[in-house]
Amino acid sequence: MNVDSIRAYCLSFPNVTEKLQWEDNLCFKIAGKIFAMLGLDNLRLCFKCTPETFAELIEREDIGPAPYVGRYKWVLLDRLDAVNDSELEDLIRQSYDMVSSKAPKTRTLPKKKAGKARKKPAQTRRTARSKTKRR
């Protein structure tokens, strides 16, 4: 896969946004949480994986734990062809699924009925007394 095909694949998932961060990293996010990072100047790809997959991948050539986040089972591909295309698509999909399952859910609020204004709460006795002068 190349940069354009990885970008198109990541953006094909529901509710994904992209943002250029940390100089040359194109970050793909779901609900504000990153699931994949693509280095543009130095072609590299970083994504989250399961502990089992992480252990398997870091044994391969040109794949290692990602700096700073490797302890959270993120891997860094030093070359985009370090794994074949179908496997890479599967790994990116797994990363998306893991991150989206823990991302905060957005909820839609019911629409308010038009024409009815909320009533102000009645003034309590204590509040009414504090406003009058005592003699």
C-alpha cells in the first residue's frame, strides 16, 4: 500500500477524521482518539494492535515498538511494505475497532418542543425573607 491508499482506507471507516500533527504525521482519529499515524516525510506507519499481534509483529524485520506508545502495544512499520497489503488492511481495521470501542460515545439530545418556555422555580421563603429588611 502507498500513502494515498492507506489514507483512503483509513478515511473509509465511519466517523474518521484526519489531522496533521507533530510536523509530518497524518493522524487518523475516531472521536478524537488516534488509531493510526502515517509519517509523510519519512514514510512510516504506526497503529495499535492486540498483545498477541504486537509480540508477533515486533519479531519481524522493519517493525518495532512505536516510540513513546510501544508499551501500549503500538507498532511502527519503518517501511510501508513491511507487511503485505491485505494483512496491513486487517491490522489497520483491528486498530480502528480497538480504539473506537474505547472512544467516548457521542449522544444526540432530544429536540425541545417549540412554544413552551420553562417556568422559573418559585421563590423560596428563605430567599424572600433575606430580601426584606428586618427591624
